[in-house]
Amino acid sequence: MRLCLVSGGKFAERVPKEHVARQLILGVLDTQLEESRSADALPEVQFAYDGDVFRQAWDAFVGSQT
């Protein structure tokens, strides 16, 4: 699955890209973990490049879990 940043540019207003990316990641994880209980494997998720915001959000998320 490929996912790009939603609500960027002029539609974002004062919401930083990092917050949008984090919430998208959390939504994907929540949905996929729920569905994986009945599936054999999790799908591969590819995040579109947008100033490296998804990698930064992922690294911050993973760092907060340890």
C-alpha cells in the first residue's frame, strides 16, 4: 500500500506536517494490526516522500515505544 501526506499545503493551515504524518501512521497501524489477527501477514506500507516527514514521524514513534 502506498500512502502520501494528506492535507498539506494551503489546506493544512496551522497543523504541522509531522502531526498529520504521525496520525496517518497511527491509523494505518491500528487498522492493520486489527485486520492481521485474522490474516497471515501484514501488508507492506510505502510512505511517499514529502520532505522526509514520514520517516521522521516513524522514527519518533518507534523511539517513544522503547
